[in-house]
Amino acid sequence: MSSYNSQNTLVIIPAKDEARSIGTVIKEVKLNGWHNILVVNDLSLDETAAIARKNGAIVMDLPIHLGAWGAIQAGMRYALEKKYDACVTLDGDGQHEGRYISKLVDKLEESQIVTGSASERGIAYKGIIWRILRLVSGISLSDITSGFRAYTGDVIKNRSPSLDILKKKDLKPFFLQLTAWFFHQQKEQKHLESFSWKP
């Protein structure tokens, strides 16, 4: 049985102008048993924040536009401060299915980062780019840019530095050797991959 569950895992949804879909996304996540939901409102110009609150999510309103990754890092900082043991990130446009959250979280027993791959959802040029990358690098990953991921607490600590750390000038890039679990949302074909992650 996994030590990560709906009580100690935060679902983070970065959102920018997702009023049309955010309510449905939150409902689906809840329907699948995950009720700790944080929507990071990345300076939306529509009703994203209001709809998210109406559907029971906690909303973090960013004062400036940070982009998806910046919004996720802000969400991770929240998860760290609230002492969550893990977090899951998914997009606010509905492309990631809430029913697969449990599969990602269960695999955190084996991996520090788990990525849900949905390569077939991408447009044509994305597939071409990935084929070139696999050919050149020898890496067989299908969609490492997917925003559908689960992270352990250790990764949250490394990916959400405090303001004091950010002010230091002597920081150097470093690599974490991680094992990631990829599954395809449609075919559920599973395989393990090991790769270096550059923070």
C-alpha cells in the first residue's frame, strides 16, 4: 500500500485563462478521490479564479505572470509550507484525466518523479521533435515535457527554494539522478526510464 494518499498529497493546477475548463477539471479530480486542490492563478484575465473557488479549490493568485513552470513552483512552495508529503501537477485545460492520478501517486514508492505521458495528444511538429530527440540522444522517453506529474516531498524541497536561497550568488547547477515512471494514458503501456534531471 502506498504511503502517499489523498490526505497527504496536494494536486496543483497552474491556470491561465482557463475559465471554460477549470471547473470541470476540479470536479473530475474530486470525483476520483483527490480533494486537496490548489489552483495557481497565473494572472488570468477571465473568471478562472472565481470558478475555481466556487468548485472548492484553494486559489493562489499570482501578482505577476510566471508561466506554467513558475506557477507550479509557487504551488510547490505552498505544498512545502503546508507540509504535504507529495504533489501532483496537471494542466487546467482538461487534457489530463483525473482517473490516472492514483497511478502516478502509487509509483512514487519507486520513483521521485512520475510523469504521465500522453504523446498522442500533441500536434504534428511535437511528434517530429520527439523523434529527432530520441534518435540523437538515444533516450526512449515519449513525453518528458508533460505537465502531468507526481513529485515526492524531497523533490518539492529541491524545486521550491526559499527567497533566502534565491538571493545567494554562489549557487551552481546540479543534477539529480532520478528514476521516472511513464505510462501512456490511452494504452497504459508502462516502462521504467532513468535520466538526469537538471534543476
